[in-house]
Amino acid sequence: MSEQRSAYEPYCEPPAENGGKISSAKSDLVRAWDLPTRLFKWSLVALIITAWVSSGFNDPDMTVHKAAGYGVLVLLVYRLLWGVFGSSTARFSGFVRSPTAVWAYLQALRRNRAGHYLGHNPAGGLMVIGLIVVCGVQVLLGLFSSDGVTAAGPFAGLVGEAASSWAASIHAAWFYFAILVLAGLHIVANLYYQFVKREDLIGAMITGRKRREAYVDHNEATGGSLPVAAVCLLVAFGLVYGTVTLLGIVKLTTEKQKGDARLVHGSCPSDFRPQVHRHCAQFAMVVGRDVVARDVEEVGNRIMDRNEALQMPL
């Protein structure tokens, strides 16, 4: 037996002393899901719940909510990478199938003739892609959202007040009408397979193992090393952090250049009138950044003097 190593040997008990019998409890199990895939799934669930709950915190800057959102984005980028470099059951090539194949599987499932899959079945693969897409849309909307007061995504200033407000409205509704709907369907499907079809999908996503049988897709999951997973996670973190930082610098540089140009040339919005201090306050807060409310009237007078010096009629 030492010369002919079984493919299931890493997941079986070592030979016993009395003739080399193997424990049937272990020999009946095969590897289905690698550890990185399982950690991704449960971490994503935890972060989504955290983002949902923290949106109701008394936190004007929504610090916890933003941190959870960044975490979700890192995980999504990681999952895209792991879908290429991960184990056989985690790769997109192993479970993403055509709409025709999905429909054929659902028809066979209705007739109770569907085959068993070690990884995602065709319908489950479609659900995975759907969840990745709706979570990605949610995070992207959050990056461009702003409540118009204190809380704003890092890219809200790049799209303007109207667009960022629209993004915030869609961001709030998308969670309930897209993410929760798909998540609910996913939970119901898992419960159906768990208790009706008697397939231990929930347990397999915890332990990583399933009963050994004739599966349609794989006999056993292969690949998915931890070092490769760590590299994918670091790359995902670097891409998210680098993109947010780079675009944030671009936004700040653009705003500073616009503000400096307006201060140097003494320009003013075309609808500005010195007697309407509300417009002056808005203008001063945009281009000055260091002007406080008590200086509003003085700023209005300075801008009026500059316009007169430049012979710009008010």
C-alpha cells in the first residue's frame, strides 16, 4: 500500500497496525472545498452583515461602514483572482456554464434526475456569479456616494453632488432589492439540498469535505495552495488600496488647482451678488477651505473689491 498511494490518502486515517485497515469514517470523505474558498465565503457574509448593521450606527462619517465596504471590495477582487488560480472547484472554468446547461440542469432537477456535483452545480455556479456581481455593484455605488453632509465615498467628489446623491439613493435600495433577494434565494437553495436532497452543502462549506461518490464534475478537489491564496489576497489589497489612494490624490489635486485659480484671479460664480451672502459663503467654503462663518461678510467685500479692480461688472 505504501507503493501505491491513493488519491484519497491525505484525507484518510493512516493504516492501522492490525493488517492496515482504514477508518471508514475518513475513507468515505473527499476534499470538496479548499480553505481559502471557505474563508472567503464566511468572511464575505460577516462583512456584509457588518456593513448593514453599521449603517445604523450613530457615526456621521460612517467609519465602520466604510471599512466593511473596503473589506468586501478586497474580497471580491481576491475571488476573481482565486477563480483563476484556485483549486479545481473554485476556478470559474470548473463551474461557470452556459444558460442552456443551467436550464437543462434545472429541468433534470425538477424530474429528480439531476447529477451530483462535487463543486457548484450549474445553477449554483450562476448564483455565485450573480452574488459577486450584485456585491460589486453595491461597493462601486458606495465609492461614489455622498449624503451631502459629512459621509462620502472616496470618489464622490469626482462625479458632482447630484450624481453622488443619486448613487447614495441607489446604494441604499440595491442592498434590499438585489443583495438580500439573491442571498435569500441562496439560503433557500442550500436548505433544499440539505434537507430535501440530503446533500450536505452547508457542512461541506465548513469542513471542506463531502461523501465520496460518482460526481459529475470532479472526483476530488485539487490545487488551491495557501501561499498562492496569500499572494492573491495581497494583490487584491494592493489593487484596492492603490486605486483608492491614486484617485483620491487626483481628486484633491484637481480641487486644489481649481481653488487656487479662483483665488488668484478673483473669479466668482456668474450669479454672485455681494448682497447675497449665502452665495458668498458657498463660494468661500469651496475655494478657501480656511474661511469660517464669521468671515463671510469680509470675504464678500474682498471679492467685490477684486472684481472692481479687474473692471468686472457685478
